[in-house]
Amino acid sequence: MIFASMDCPSLRTCSLVLLFASAPLLAQNFQRSHSRYKEKFHFALEPGEQIERTWFHYVVTRLPDGHWAVRTFYPETGAMTAHMTFSDKKLETLDGSYRRWYDNGSVREQGAYAEGRRTGAWAHVQLKGARREGRYVNGKAQGIWESKDNDGRLTSSIPYLDGKRHGIGHNYGKDGLSSDTLAYERDSLKNPHKPGAIKPEERMPYLLACDTAADEKGRFRCTESLIFDLLRKQLRYPEDAQELEVSGLADFEFVIDKEGRMVEILAKNALCGSIEEECRRIFALLPAWRPGMQDGKAVSVVFNQPVRFTLR
């Protein structure tokens, strides 16, 4: 299985984020509360932690040190999807531990913030287990970041300086030995191909309607444009989600298989049941695709597709 991106020409290394649709972005304020949701979610409070507000999909608490915490949930199942710590009552500045989970309960990312900036050790985990681990200093990646596959095998080790790839990194084969040495300078790859190596022939999946585009970049732009247009015209914000002020990114993953079919649609974080249903309805409207190609053969390609729902 190969991960792909509209923003990156490599089928091997990138993950797709298409355009997402809806109204201008406004942060949730987590200010609503109602006693009917008091017993809706079940979790352990920390010593001295007090519940301040409960709502359809979140719980706000006050910590004994003066910080505030927000826990969000997939409301239909009660699965916790985030646990965030803030330094202020308005819940504007992240400060302290930060954890997110997929709707199925597996860890998505975990680390900490200091005055609104990522700090210390972090882990970013894909739905099926692949992960990146490293450290942040003042909100920027620093030092060595390691990537591991679904089975926990090391696949790359990349140095960062002030948030940019900088220095000598390595890709690793399944035997654990270095297969490529990568020289970066301020995010620019200085040795993208070995001397005399032939770059593999690759083609990203794209919509059949974009066949007439002149080149691969043109097909990318055409595909993005058609999907964005479909979202703009067809996407509907479910009324119940609006009334209950459920907003944010509904995040999905799907596969364009070797025949160009969209298969294995997975909800990573769908916000709530009605939003998940609406996103799946939209995906069913997408037209046919040309499959991805690598070394002259059709390949399956994994896409990440976020759709933003925001309140006006």
C-alpha cells in the first residue's frame, strides 16, 4: 500500500490533504453546558480536578493548579478523542499535556504545550500504527525525528533544526540497514537521487475527467478543483450538528485501488454520527479515478481527506 499527496510528487513518502470546504474557521469556545449531559461520559478525574461544564460532545474541567482541561468525545459511542490542557479560563492558550485519539480509541498524537507552543517529546501516529517521534523546542521540531512502520520497524531518521530538515538523515530497509543517505539543508534535499540511479516512474491517481490535462501537475490541480467544487455545491452541514455546535475537521482515509475504485473508507475522527454520514454521502458522489502507477504497474494509494465544518 502506498501513501500519496497532491502536494508532493512522490508516491512513497507523502500523505494527501485535499481542499476542505465550509464556512470561515472559528474556534470552538466550549462554553455551553447542560445538566442532561452530566452523566453522558465516563472517565477518571485527576486528584482535585472539578467538572465545570458538560455538553453533547465535551467536558470542561478546572485543575487544582489553575489550569483548565477539555475532553472531547465521539458523542454516539462516548469514545474520548482529545484531552487538552489550557492555561486560561477562555481556553485559548494550550499549556500542559495534550493527547488525541482516533474514533476507534487508538492514539493519534501525544505530547505537551508550553504557552501555546509544542514542547518536549511528541509522537504522531497513523491510524494503522506507523508513527513519527521526536522533540519540539519553542514549537519547532529539533534534533532527530524517527519514523517507524506499522510493525514498529525503523524506516527513517531525519535531523531537524528550527523546524526544518537539516543535516544527514537516513532511510532504512526492512532489514534495519540504511538504504539511503539523505543530505538536507534548511528543508532542501541536496542529494535527491543517487548518482546513476533511475528515478522510478510514478503517477498519482486522478479523476478521469482530468485526462485532458497537459501534465501531472495539471491533473493534480484539476482533481483538486473538481473535488472542491463538489464539496462546495453538495456538502451540507447537518442541522443537529449545527444546533449542538459540533464543529472542526472530520478526518477520513480511503484507498484508490488498482482498478481506480474508492475502497476502504475509514473515519479517523468524524466529530459525530450525522457529520460522518454526510461525509460518506459526499464520498459516494465522487466520480471515477485513474489508478496510481509505479514502475509501469497500477498500485493502490491511500488518501487522507479532511472536511472542515465550521459555524458561522
